[in-house]
Amino acid sequence: MKGLPMTVWRRNADGSIETAVVDLVQDVLFVSESEDHQLTLHTRSGEYRLLGALEQFERLVPDYLLTDATNVVNLRHARSFDPDKLRISFEEEAATASVAAICKDKTRGLLQ
């Protein structure tokens, strides 16, 4: 699939704001949503922020899967699924994403 660039931001340790362009297909491992509806894009190079709706990512990128109420996973980078812990792991990354019990079978089928 062709890349989908998006401008995002993050706050540095010194309080400054840094903007970047990330590719939703190649760079993003998963997207999580906080209680205040701010999105965090978890990438290989760190976390970035964006305002928007979590569900838009599943519609925008065919390889994204809504795994629970707060996470959309990029299946291109998902490497394993632990059905006991309901967690998805990513290629050579310490980050994991949660999976709702109701999505367990669907997730297992897509990652085997």
C-alpha cells in the first residue's frame, strides 16, 4: 500500500513542541486514544500526538484493526498475539497494545 503521510506533534522534555510527518502505513505501530480524546501515535521513533477520532484510522488504513475501545493496531507491524494476556506485540519493540476479550478470536485469526 502507498504511504499516507500525516503531520503530528509531540512535546519535548524542555516543553517545546516538535512537529513531524509520519507515514501511517510504514511508521505507526498503533494508535491509542486517551480519555480526553487525544490520540497518541506510537511509532518506532517515539510517540506523537494528534486530535481526531480513533475509528477514522481503521477506515483510513486497510491494515489497521480496532482491537478495543482505545487502540487501533497496524497489522503490518504486529508480530504476535498473547491470547492469555490479550496483548499484541510489535517487531522488535517493547510497546504492546491491548485487545478486548470480544476481539480475541478475530485478532488471533489475523495474526496467525
